[in-house]
Amino acid sequence: MSHVNARLTVHGRQLLVDRVAAGRPVAHIAAELGVSRQTAYRWVGRYRAEGTAGLRDRSSRPRSSPRRTSADREQEVLQARQALRFGPLRIAAVTGVPARTVTRILHRHQVPRLADCDPLTGTPIRASRASSNRYERTTPGELVHLDVKKLGRIPAGGGWRAHGRSEQVRGRGIGYDYVHVAIDDHTRVGYAEVLPDEKGATAAGFLVRAGIYFAEQGINRIERVITDNAFAYRNSAAFARAVADLGAVQRFIKPHCPWTNGKAERFNRTLQTEWAYRQVFTSSAQRQAALAPWLQHYNTERIHTGIGATPITRVSPT
């Protein structure tokens, strides 16, 4: 198979050198075949030096790479990825290796993407899926995404993650914690609360407190709120009043198109990976107590790979 960027196949290169051997000018043949004169002379030179073998594709890799990252540094990056389960930007901050170099090292060693791995063990568990349709609002508060994520409550003393799966450790029937989340589209500043249900009045109260939180971070006005089509969002008078009290306009995603609310969905996954399942909790209360410190870390310390900075810096870039 020909090189992905090559203008000529091996057959085309043979045709080129045959026409040159017949005595025709190289410039004329290059024009006919759609390549430059330099390319034509290069293939003719390789054919004269190596014969037919010189017309085959060869690797573009340099014969030597004196500035390539050393094996020890590569192992340091791989060990950081395995121990911390961070992305390239955060691994770069820990190891001192540039983020783009970290990306190349991970690709070179065929390390799977974090999104394809179990958040607790780091073991690959799923195939990847990406969307090419991306957007971002230009100012803080222009659009805030809301969503709810259900997490199974943890039985007293810890569930199966702490003690393994057995009949003695059962979490069935104890219900769910409902994690309500809000994330600003432009800055990625996020807010979350663990609440007992996902009813309209509960979602309305969360939205009011989220608006207060965003104001404390410097996002003084929320212009639009986007949610999925859950009953609490679409049919609750209390939630509609909460949106109106903020002076915002409510928007809904197109049915069966969750990627429209993708920033909230991605925030949910980050919550699971870095908070809910990051360590083994022995009670729901212990897990809930760890949420506020993690949110502070997320907004002010953690590099968000989507924007290349911490979310709070987008509120106040200076």
C-alpha cells in the first residue's frame, strides 16, 4: 500500500522512471504525473541507485533521534499515568515533560485513553466515541448546563468496592444519591450537590444555590440554562420560576441528542472518575463530605484539558 501522503503509487513511480529512461525531459513528465521536478528527480535517483527496490515506500522516521525522550523519562511518564490516571496536561505538571511529548509517549506505548478505562482500576473497559460537532459560548454565564447523575448509596461500613462482592455485602434496596450538577459553558466552572431526589422543587432549589455559587466565583449573570427533557426540568413550575428569578431563558436539548448537553455529561463522568470512584468510601456521608474539597480543586487547581487552564482563570483571566 502506498504512503498516505504520496502522490504516486509504486506503479506510477515506475512509469515515471521508464519515461525518463526513454529520453523525455523530467520536467515534462513531472507535470504529466502531477508531481514536482524535485520529486521526479528523487525517484529517478533512487531507481538508479537501488533499482526497483528504491521505488517502494520507506519509513519517514529519521535514522537517528538524538533529542528523543530518554527511556527513563518515558518510564516516569508511564508510571505517572498508571499511578495517577491523569491526562497529558496534568502528567506534564507532575513530571516536567511537555504535554505534547507526554501525548506522543502514551501513543507510542499504546496506552488507552482515560475515557476508555475503568475509573477505579484504570483497566480498559469500553470502546471510544467522539463527536466532531463542538461549540463554546464566548462569555461567562452566557449558558449554564444542568443535569442529574444517580449514584447508588453506600451501605454502612462500605459496599462491594470495600469488601468485594458477596451475599454479606449487599447494597440493593437502599436507594440512590442524586448528584445535581451545573457547569458554565465558557469557563467550565462547575458546581454540584448531593440531594435526596430529582423532583422539580429540588432541582429549583439547586439552581438558586448554583446561581449564588457562580456569582461568588465572578459569574454575576446567567443568561441561559440548558437541560435535558426530564420531567423536573420541563414540567415543574418551581423550576421555571427559579430560571425566571435568575433572569435567564430556559433551553432544552433535542430529544435523544444528549451530546447537546455534553459539557454536563462530561462533568458527570469527571465527578465519577475523580470523586465518587476515586477512592473506596465506607459510607455515603463520607463520599458526600469529599465533594466540596474536590469542587474547589476542580475549579481552582485542576487543569481542564478542554481549555488548557483551570476554570477559574477564564472568569478572571488577569
